[in-house]
Amino acid sequence: MARVFLAGASGYIGQFVARELSRRGYEVVCFLREGSQIRGEYPGVEFRLGSICQPGQLHRDGFRGERFEYVVSCLGSRTGALEDAWDVEYRANRALLAEAKQAGAHQFVLLSALCVQRPKLAFQKAKLAFESALKESGVGYSIVRPTAYFKSLAGQVERVKAGRPFLVFGNGLRTSCKPISERDLARFIVDCLGDASKLNRVLPIGGPGDAITPREQGELLFELCGRPARFRQVPFKLFSVMEAALSALVPLIPSLEDKRELLRIGRYYASHSMLCWDPDRAHYDAALTPSYGSDTLADFYQRIVADGMRGQELGEHALFAKL
């Protein structure tokens, strides 16, 4: 089988991509940070350690002068903070692309995000900058832009189980998405390898079924928990008030710049649908958002309501659990 170099294998989606590559029999090298943990068994997968943000280590300890047919990047900023976004989404991917060329790779598969369609945030602009570099590199590419992950919609499960109201911005109907499971997304990413129909293309992708609003997510959770639906509306203007306060403090305390960017990220996701944008009609369109896979959000919710968040730790998605 062909050799694949995978970056970002310790991340949420990257672990599932590594598992799917292993399942299909590829010969895989995963480059991990020191101290990274990855669960499970991965036959045919070799793990090498080093920092991808240090090009010398990527060359010496990662690629080692070897040949690879495919390079897959599941790299992503963990916080979205300004410097971290450009270090990971752009610079680390540029270093990976340079090594891919030297390794003779004929396809580079990039895990990007659907939200880059309308970039307002640092991490979105960094992702787009690398997408442009990849398109101009001469290496065959497949740019995968998924909609929301299941885990990103799980932040209020414990609230609902505890009998607390489900929080929505406005009336909870302003945005929607076609969420995709980590397993289905990994399958789609691996499907790209060697598929001429997916070569040199930007590939938006969502999960199966209709688009779902935050209010519908809450109704589904209450139903699965056997509780009457209760909602608490959070006004959108709260973001503006908080950003104005932070903006006044940033000149005095520059370290607050990252907190202001995180607030902007929250506002973006509260006000923008994770669906394909129709520029002609100036709206997000579920019909334009391709569906893939078989895992449903209802099945995911049912599983974590019954068994908890094992293997789905919220990390940066824990905001609502704290409110």
C-alpha cells in the first residue's frame, strides 16, 4: 500500500484519520509532539516525535528523507488565539508542504473548515492563506472543509441532564449546521487519497440528514433525557458589550488581545451558520452543503446521555458547561 505522512494525529479528528488509514491498510507515519497521547491500537502506523513548528525537527525526525505518496494535515490551532493561529494554521502547514514536495508526494489533503468562506477571524485568515499557498504549490491537493463536529454541539449535555435550561443566542433559530461525526469525516478524508474526482478541489462536507438549529439541538437533548424543554435566551448584544470593554483595556493590558479574539470567535459561531454560503443570494444554504456518512447527531446524543463523554472530552468546547 501507499505511504502516508499524517500531521496532527493526536488531535480530535487526527486520531480517527490515523485509525481509518490503519484500517484500510496504508503504511502510515504520524508525527507527534513530545508528550502527545493517542488512544487505541493502530496496526501499520509508526509514531515519530518532534515539533512540527520546528522545520528542522520535521525534516530530521519526521520525514527522514523518505518518500511518501500522500501527506495529510489535520493540524489546527487549539485556541484560535492570534499568534497560535498563524503559527499552526499557516507556518506549520507551510513547513509540512515544503517537506511533502521533497518527499515526492503527489497529493496533499488538508483538513480546513467551512467557516473560512466568510473570514473575519485570525485562524480563518491563516487557514485561507495556507489554502492559497497549497493551490499554487504544484502539488495535487484536496481541501476538506467540514461543517460542525458532533463534539462541538455537546457542550450542554450535562446542563440538560442536570435539569438546567439550554442556552441559545437570540431565539436559537438564527443559525444551523449539518454536523458530521469524527468517524465519517475521517472516512471522507481518507476517501480523498488517490481519488481523481477529489483532486485539486475544495470539498465542503456535512453529515447526513437535514440542517439543525441550536433550538432543535436543545429539543432533541431534552427529549432524550426525558425532560420538558426549557430554554434561556442570551442576547447577541452581550458580545458587543464585552468586546467594547476588552477593547478599552487592550491598550493598557496587551495580553487581553487574545481574549478579545476568543470572544470574537464565540460571536462568530453564535451568528453564522456552518453551511455553504450562497454569494448570489447572500445566505447560508443547507441544500448546497453536501451530505456524507451515516452517523446521526441523535445517535451521538443518545450515546453520551447514556454513557457520558468518554473519549469526547470537551476541551475548548466546554464553555456552556461552565455557565
